[in-house]
Amino acid sequence: MVRTDIGQGQHGGWGFGMAVRTYRGDYAPVGQFGWDGGAGTSTYADPDNQLVGILLTQTGMSTPDSARAIHDFWTTLYQAVDD
């Protein structure tokens, strides 16, 4: 699953050059902000949970595996917070 929902209106908007979560539609709370990069990187901060996550894969977004790795990273991170 590609995280195209961030910053494109469905779950978020843009602010200070970053995607900002304005609606809770999955694991991330409102107020989460950050960026998914084209080289397979992802970084977001979550003030509510006092959490910062950074994923640096450098695999590019040319295959579905890259998008799945990003999705799995964030899903696992928030599952650990809930536990």
C-alpha cells in the first residue's frame, strides 16, 4: 500500500513544506507531520505520542516492495506504541 493519502487531501494537508495529518484514517493521529521521499525514505513526527520515526531504505520507489516497506515500518511502529 502506497501512502499517497498523506498530504493529498484525504487524510492531510500541507504545512511548512511537510505533509500534516488532519484526519485520522489509519494508525497515525491528527497532528503527525513529515515526509515520504522518492528514494524510499520516510520521516514523520508525532507530537501526541512524543514519537519520531525515520526510515532510510535508499531503494527508490520503483517497486511495490518499497512502498510496502514504508507502510510496514509505520504500522509496526504504531503497534509497538499501542502495546
